[in-house]
Amino acid sequence: MPVPAESKVQVVVVGGGTAGWMTAAALTRLLPHHCSVRLVESEAIGVVGVGEATLPHIRAFNERLGIDEADFMARTRATFKLGIEFRDWGRIGDSYIHPFGTFGRGTGAVDFQHYWTRLLREGAALPSLDTVSYACALARSGKFDHPTTDRASLSSTFGYAYQFDALLFAPYLRKIAEEGGAVRTEGRIATVERDSETGDITAVVLDDGDRIAGDLFVDCSGFRSLLLGDTLEEPFVDWSQWLPTDRAVAMPCRTHTAVTPYTSAIAMPAGWRWRIPLQHRTGNGYVYASAFVSDDDARRALESAVEGEALATPRILRFKAGRRRRSWVGNCVAIGLASGFLEPLESTSIYLVQQAITTLIELFPQRAIAASDRDEFNRIIDLEYDRIRDFLILHYHATTRDDSPFWDHVRTMTVPDSLSEKLDLWRTRGRLVKYREGVFLDPSWVAVYLGQGVVPEGWDPRVDSMAPDVLLRNLETLRNDIGGDVARRPDHRSFIERYCAMAQAA
């Protein structure tokens, strides 16, 4: 039976862009009988979107909303993403891929890295780590195919995400949200009204005097954090002592090189440079620490590094790593940049938006907002931010580079205790901390540790029951099996042209 409109929770989403329209689309599609959605945004306020590389979790989000993959990719000019390539991070000249998939074939009770570590420590001539991961081999070959559902097949051991134009993603979601009943209001917010007793937000008032009341307010206002930060004055927890990059210069260019099925993160003297290949252009940017390089020098470094004709003038973005102490306060939930910011090194921005939306839906108020629901939401979101923070810091800290002041600084800095404990556990015995919650699982940590030269001193003693020559033969068989299967797959560009070329988006 339909719920009367007056009984629904009145949700006001402040701000559009990716976070705002993802929120509106999800609420209207997944909770149509529980809430009504009104989104307030101003065309006069720009969005941060510079091109987005994502994590595989976005596929589940799109599927829940009933989004057709081929149509979505065509309309957002998307390409496939099998992982992230890291160049020059552990040492200049090094290159490895953090894959969306496993290493090895599945080794029973003992994790892959223990076999690898034993052979490496005993001086065996090992193949490249990329060749024993199906996702890595597929990426290095410039190929793509959908994974199989046959668990016995090597081609089931990987996942994938997307690289798309963020400026096209929000309008795509807007259409879905408005079809579901979301109402968009154009305007800038002039004042925010609060209940004098509870401190909850009661309404936002626009420049033209329009007053928009609500029961639950979702702050998607970006770095400004208009509701949670400005109005409710929720403190910001600053992590710049561990993540000192605080600016980025971004510039798209024409694509003249291969449309790779992966994002690249290339280390630079004061940070790193991204390369995100889309169907119609390539996104480029230099994320840097302003304490170690000037804006002008960073801009020139990016301009000299891009691979094709520039399509726009470089623009500077300023940010600070960290999160709000709490993301849900009173009747206000912050999602996206209004909640916190972690640099795009591991493409976690949209994932954090998605996780906040998913958690909000699971804990959505039935009538009054329960303190226990708020507390659980904040616990989950805090864990996500904190564990991603540690993973990002690892990339900078696990290096031997001392060729610039920036790299010398991050190599020698004191890291959070939570990361220090993880590093100690890995270095002594190759063990990984197991989590029930969190985005990056074992293969992600293994990729960065081994890819940047952090090799454990010891390994699981059960590995010693196998002779080294048997382990090597198994690896060689695995490499050959992966290589043979990958060779039969279509190249990435051909797959896109057949499946989701942008010309199909009428």
C-alpha cells in the first residue's frame, strides 16, 4: 500500500554534482515509499569533477539502481578499468599494477604471498608479479573481456571498474532521480534555519526567499560543507601531516596513445600525476604538495608530461586531507567532500560517496532519528576513511626514494600507529590484517607491499612442506595458463567499440 506523502520523510539534498545526484537517485529508486527527495543546487556554483576513475564497487551500485552498463558507459564516455598502474613509486624505474583481482590461482589455507616470499628470499628467478595475476596480465596486454562466472576458470579471478567523464555522470543520475520523483530546485542558499531547542536544521532559505523545509538534510555541498561544517560547526580532523599533498592541477588532452584499461599514477618530484583514458579524451592531473613545489612549476610539469593536444587550460584545485569528526550530526548527513577528502590516488572518492549512501539507506529513519543509527553510521564511515588513509600513506612511505625533498620527507615521516602495526606484521611474516569491513582486501595490500619492494623476512611455515622446484613449476604453469587465456581476449578499444561506444548514446 502506498505511503501517504505526508508520512514520508522529507529529504533535502543540498548540492548536486556526483554526490548529490547519486544520493537522490539511490533514495528515489530504493526507498520510494519511505521518503520524498528535493535537491537544491545552483548552476552558478561549479563542480569539482575532472574525470573519475572508480573502484569495482560502483558496479553493484549501478545494478541496484537498474542501470544498464552499456548505456551508462556510452553516455558517460566510459572505458573499463582493471586496476591502477604505479610508476616510479618504490624506486625510479619501477612499475606495478594494483589489480582488481587476485594473485595466484588459489592456494588453499596459505596465502599466495608466502609462497612468493619464500622463493624470493631463497634467490629463485621469479617471473614478473604482473604475470601471475589475471587482471594485471589483461591490463598489460591492453585487453578486456567480462569475467566468467565459472569459479574454476582463471578468467573469474578478476573484477573491473570504470573510467568516465564525471561531468556527464551527474546529469545521467539526475534523469534517473527525477524519473523517480526527485524535485530539483535552482538557487543559492542564503540562510539555514535551526530548531532553537534541538539544534536540528529545519529549513534552508534561498536568495529569492524560497524556504525549503525538511526532516533529513543531506549535505553534498562539496568542500564548503555548508550544513555540517559551516552551520553545525562539526570539527575537521586534519591528516595533512601524513598526506601532505594539498593541491592538484588538472588538464584534459586529446587521446593519441592507447586507451589503456587501467588508470596510471606516475610519481613526480613533489607528488604524482594521474592519467585517466576515456573514450573521447584523456584526463591528466598533477597532485602535489605546495610546500615542495610552486603552482607555476607544477603547471609547467604537467603541461610538459601530457601525451596529446591540450583541450583546456590547466586549473588548480586546493584541498586538505582529512574528515569531519562525525559525518551524521543531528538530522544532517554529509556525503562526499562535505564529509571529508582523501586524494584520488586509489580512486576512492565515489566509493566513499557510495558507502555513505548505502549505509544511510540501511539505517534510514523510520520516524524519529535514533541516536544508535547515527552512531553506527559514523562508526562505519570513520572506519572507511581511517583505513583508506592508512592505505594511501603506505604508498608514500614504502619507498627508497630520496631524490627530492618531498620523497625524503614522506619516506622518513612518522606514520599512524594503525599503519605501523600493519607494516610490522607484514615485514616479519608476510601477514595481513583481516577486516570484515573496508574497501581494500588482501590482494590490494600485497600489490603495494611487493610492488614497492617491501618483502617480508619470513613466511608461513606450512610453505616449507613443498619443494622449491615444485613451487616454481606451479608458478610457471600459472603464468602460461594466464598468458594463453589473455591472448584470446579482444583488445580494449575493440571491445568498447562493439559494446558501448559513445556513438551509441543518442
